[in-house]
Amino acid sequence: MSDCCSIKSPAETTLAETAKAGTNTCPECGQPGKSVETKTLKHTVQPQHLEPVNIPGFLFCRSADCDVIYFHPDGDCFRKPDVRVRVGLKETQDPVPLCYCFGFTDAMVREEIQATGKCTLPQRITAEVKTGNCACEIRNPQGACCLGNVTAAMRVMERSSVNR
């Protein structure tokens, strides 16, 4: 089982790791970043950017409106064209990825809620995690468990379907 899905919540990770990071604000939007491991960057950035990611200390910009994906306190930045995958947090048009291990998207959450009134994707992800089929720290550009992203999208969509 992946450590990212079992040890600590994303909030605990963010507070602990960004406190160690030093200059941890995105140079474009000024929001605090979240520390990501080198292995996450190596699997996410385009091949021509592999050399710079060997320098530890890169952070993920969590601002949905910012074009920066990763930044380093020394000045290096990677934007959407610099990465191999669509970063769900930064996307507004389908497909908006939510879960990188099992391929779940924003549209899948929406469709299940419209069809059944609820979403079972978090339970499906939890079952997969229990069987050891998770690699969020590598596949998810945020370097963290995708379950929080799926749950947040599900709650937003459930509220909007109730308010209709």
C-alpha cells in the first residue's frame, strides 16, 4: 500500500513539509506550496526537464488559478506545458483528472451522482488502496493521495445537485 494513502492526512503533510521548505510561496501567485518528492517530479515533468528536478526542494502550487505547477525556492518553475499529465486542480474542461491511479475524473463523479444520487468512487479507491494498488506519491502531480480530491469534488457536486 502506498504511504501517501495511509500515514497522514494532506493537511498534516502540508503543514509539516512546508514549514521545512523555507521560501515556500509561489513566485507567480504568492500562495504557499506543498513539498513534493523528486520521484513525483521525475514521473510528471516532460523528459527535457529531468535534470533540474534532481535538486531537492520543489513545491507544488495548489492555486487553481495559477499556471505554475511546480516551483523551487531558487527560481525554477514548471508550468502546464512542462508536465506530461493534466493536473486536475488546474483544469476546468473535461477530462479533469481526480484520481491518477485508477483513472477517475470529475465527469465520472458528476455522472454517478446524477444517475444514483450518490458517489461510490471513494469506497472503490479505498478498496484498491487496501489491496496495494496505489501509487499516488508517484502518479498524482500533487505527490499525495487522490482520495481527498475525489471526496472534495464529490461534496461540491452533491451540494450543487441538492440546490437545483
